[in-house]
Amino acid sequence: MLPEFELLMPRTLPEALEMMNESSRVIPLAGGTSLLVDLRGRISRPQMLINIGGLDELRGVRVEEGYVVVGSAVTIADLKHNVLIAKHGQVLQQATRVFANPLVRNRATIGGNLAYGSPAADAAPPLLVLDAEVELTCKDAKRTVPLKEFITGVRETVRHPRELVTAIRWPILPEGSVGVFHKLGLRKADAISVLSIAVMLHRKNTEDYAQVRIALGAVAPTPIRVTPAEELLSGGPLTPEVIARAAQLASESTHAISDIRGSAAYRKRVITALVKRLLTNLAEGTKEKKHNESEGYHS
Ligand SMILES: Cc1cc2nc3c(=O)[nH]c(=O)nc-3n(C[C@H](O)[C@H](O)[C@H](O)COP(=O)(O)OP(=O)(O)OC[C@H]3O[C@@H](n4cnc5c(N)ncnc54)[C@H](O)[C@@H]3O)c2cc1C
């Protein structure tokens, strides 16, 4: 049974920010797929929730001044079918297909996924390789924080209690960019990630890559970018030798965690294998999507 709490129901974003401004103990409720589970398990005992899931200002996906802007209350299911995300955030759309199950995807929001601060948030690695930023708004101010600085620890973010995550945005990708996401779970569907990985390549010409971005989820206290491997790979051709060295470096430079889903040693071995496989597939123009389909991840 849920513990008792007061539920605030703002009709507009300004009204919600006004309510949040009155007390630092008002907790945002979006889809509730994490928060209500925590309430039931008595992991969290807020006295006052504010329902922000229905606010129109937090919905919608648009392209604006060279950026893709996604409202924080856009659901994972919305992202899965959105044409702008298919065009400008394909790597994120891949993650939506293996996210939880259809029921959870219909409720879970992208803002809630990041604001919860889980190392295993499946939207985080794709958004990290897209170089996404998180828009935070309080009654009198707005600021934007790079996603790589937003989550600071397990269930910890830089969000102040009176701020809401209002949007997530990233620059439109240069022509010829390709990305891929892969999730490893204990089951093939409806599983929390043991490890997730996103890779993005920006082409310089047909052979060389101007920039390579790699991000990992569920391997450290926060989702991370793998900078040493990115630096090794960027600027040149992706030969099998360079890919093998980068895969090794990605594993060695990651301080992997052990938990109930896997040991640090296991995660390190998987990092080497997946970085190598995804980079090779991308470089050869092979779509990881096909792999996910054949593994039965789609629904
Ligand atoms: C069965 C099940 C399966 C799941 N599978 C996955 C999975 O495969 N991958 C995955 O990543 N996650 C998974 N989750 C976790 C969860 O569904 C996601 O993290 C989801 O995106 C959370 O979003 P929400 O809108 O439900 O957030 P809520 O539960 O409403 O909120 C989560 C936290 O974020 C805060 N918050 C929410 N929105 C905002 C905002 N706009 N501004 C500030 N703070 C905010 C809340 O106060 C709360 O602390 C699963 C959960 C369940 C129950």
C-alpha cells in the first residue's frame, strides 16, 4: 500500500514552478514508474508530490535553432514512434525499443529517467553520445547543464529541489553521423541493464572519423563517457588494430562496479567485447538494429 501524501495538481508550468518555490520538500511526480515503486517500498517518504506529467509545456519534440528539444514529460513510448527522433536521435530511439515493457514505456518519461539519477538509466548513454544538455527551470530562472555533469552519483543530480527538468536538448548531428545502442540485461526483455553502451561516429570522409563518442551505462555510479578511448579513435580510420586497442582502453579506464546483476570483472570483459563489436559493425556499415531484432528485443 502507498503511504499517505498530499498531491498538488498544477494546470500550467508557471503554476507548478510557483508551487515548487513555496517549499523545497515538494517532489515532482512524472510517470511514477520509479517514484511510486520507491514509495511502495518505503525507500522514499515524501509528504507532498506535484503531478507534472500532464503539463502541456513539458510535452512535444521540436527542432529549434539547430537543436532537437524534447520536453521532459515526453514518454519513452512517444519517443519510440516520433519521426523527429527517428531522423535526429536514432541512437536514442534504439534504446526506447529495449526499455522496460510497453506498459512502463507508456508512463515513463525521459525527464524522470534522467532526474532519478540511476546509473542504469537507459536513455543516458544515447543522450551522452548525442552531447545532450538538461534544461532546469525554477520560478525565476532557467539554466542548462551538460548531461555529463547532471548526474553526480547514484540517485544524485545537480538539480536543486525547487527546479524542474523542463527539457532535454542536443545539437542536430552533422551529415553522415551514425550511432548504435546496445543493452545487456539478465533477460531479453523487461530487464534493468547489466550494461548498456552507445556509440556515435561522425564521419570526416568515407574512411576517417572526425569524432567518435562512446558512453556506458550501469558500469559505474553514473552513466559515463569513455574519453580515453574516444581520443584514441577520433580523427583517423577505424582499422581492426585501432578498434582492438580502443576496446581494451575503454575497459581498463573504466572503474567498474560489482552489484547483484554482475561483477566488475564481468563488466570489464563485456566492455571490451561490446566496444569492439559495435565499432566494427558501425565501421562496416552493419546495423546493430538487426542484431537486436534477431535477439527478440523488439515488441
Ligand atoms: C517494471 C519496470 C521496468 C523498468 N525498466 C527500465 C528500463 O528498462 N530502463 C530504464 O532506464 N528504466 C527502467 N525502469 C525505471 C523507470 O521506468 C524509468 O527510470 C523512468 O524513465 C522514470 O520516469 P518516470 O516519468 O516514471 O519518473 P517518476 O517515477 O515520476 O520520477 C522519478 C524521479 O525523477 C523525479 N522527476 C521526474 N520528472 C522530473 C522532472 N521533470 N524534473 C525534476 N524531477 C523529476 C521524481 O521526483 C523522482 O525522483 C523500470 C521501472 C519499472 C517499474
